[in-house]
Amino acid sequence: MTRLKYPFYAAFCINSYCNARCRHCSSAAAMGRSDDLNTEQILNIIIQLGELGIFQIGISGGEPLLHPDIEQIIKKCILHGICVGIGSNGLIIDKEYASKLKEWGVNHVQISLDGSNHKTHDSFRGVDGLFDKALNAISLLKKVDMKVNVCMTPTKLNYKELPNVIQICNELNVDAFNLSQFVPVGRGTTEIDLPPEVWKDILELWDYNRRRLSGKMQFITHEAQQILIDSSLYGRRLFNGCQAGNGVCCIKSNGDVIPCVMLDIPIGNLKEKSFSQIWENSSILTNINNRDLYSEPCKTCDYVEKCGGCRGVAYGVTGNYLEKDTHCWLHI
């Protein structure tokens, strides 16, 4: 498998404070943690990432727009040549805030939409009225010519509404639809997870709409099993399925570096070591990128080099990041 020296994308959770209480939250964000990075530490980390050539940061949280120095953080990224995306629930985005995000140079804003109606979305995210706020945020961002992505995480609570959510995105002229895989980590539990055959149906529906709406809306996913429904991906040299610990990483609000947002295994802390020291000397990353170490059936699967299974699912369900991906429908 092609191993990159450093990831091209870093999710950076700049705070652990949130104004929602989502059922699936990987960081279990709530009222903030006492060990969160301060602004100076965040800015120093951004400098490191820029020097290493990491060219995109997804600023997340918590709810990152609640950070008191969000403007400074965004502008620091841009100063160091880093493309900035923001992940938000949309709750505090009004006309003025939408204009500011555009003015500050944000490349795109991703709004979460986990249902096609008030009942599902508001219940899923723990805030009454959030569905309307999210839709309004999308509209306001589009009015200032901001690129807008919508992210949905299917679970037992909402997966049947996926076609309707995609239709809403189409009607609102959303730029990209991001199908996020549910992983039982943080507040997310296996009780709301879906069986492998349903994940197959979901990914096939995603792919059908990707082709149907080609040229109008981009379709994104971090599902490792893309190769199982789209053989054209074999021709992409850097497509390896699961990108944890290779093309992507995540920095938690306390400075812990983890292989991806959904694989919550700290490989070092940026309060103690530099990013390069952590990334270059992690035995966990070495193991993740050696798929010969994976357990059966992933290890000998015909698709191991172009899929590898989601290491986050493996860890979340079994406690072993080298175990099988329980979402895979090939080896039920």
C-alpha cells in the first residue's frame, strides 16, 4: 500500500464545547474540557501542519464556531497555505456570520443533516428547532456564495430518510453530500449501528445518486468499501480504502493525535511532542499501514489493498484496530 510521509488532511477539533448533544458524537462533546488546547497552542500546531505540507484542515469540535478565537485560527491556516473547511451544526450561523466566514477565506462549510424532518434531526441532535436552523444556515451560506457540504451519518434512527436528505440537498443547491459512516465511539453505541447488508444498500444508494446527480452535486464518503461498488477506483494509485493513519489524521481538543476522527487511539500528544515526531515514530501507524497484520477475513480478502476495512469500526466494535470490519457484507 502506498504510504504517504504525512497526511494530506487533518481534522482539528479546536474545542470540546458544543451547543448540541448528538446521539452519535465521536468526541462526546459537551461543556468543554479543562485540558483543551489554548489558542496559542492551536496556532503553533497550525504552523507545524503548514510546514509539513498538510494542505487541508477540517476545523471541528465540539462546535468550532463557538471558539472565541475562531477568526484568528482560520486566518492562521490560510496564512500558512492551508485550505480551511468548517464542520458545524449550523445553530449560530446567521446572515452576518455567513458573511464573515466568506470574508475570512473559508473554503467550505459542512452542515450536518441527520434527518429529513424536524422530528428525526432534532431528536438525533438533541436540540429542538435545529432542523430549521440547519436549513437556514445552508441557505444563508449559499447566498454569500460559500461552498456548502451536507454530512449525514446513517444509523438505525434515520437511515431510511437518506433519499429524502439527498433530495433536500439537491433542492438547496448544496455543493457536496458527504455520507459519513457511523462508528461506535464517543456517545455512539452499537445499539444504533446497522447490519452489514444495510450498509451495502446505503452505499449503493449513495453511488446511484452520485451518478444520477453527476455534474450538479459532488458525493463524498469515507466508507472503506467504496471499491466493492465502484471498480473504477482500482485505477487510482493513492486510493487505499481506509485512509486512517495515512492520508488523514485527527487532532483532538486536548492535543492528542489519533489516526482518524473515528479511530480514537492516541499516538502522541502535541503538548509534549511535535507532529512530525509523533507521526514518524508511531508503531500503531506502522501496524495500520501493514495490512498483512490484519485479522481474517480482511487479511486475505481480494480487496484488502483497496479497502482494508474501516479500522475505526474494527476498534469500536472489538477493541482491536487490526480486527475485521463488522460493517463489511462480503464476509458475513
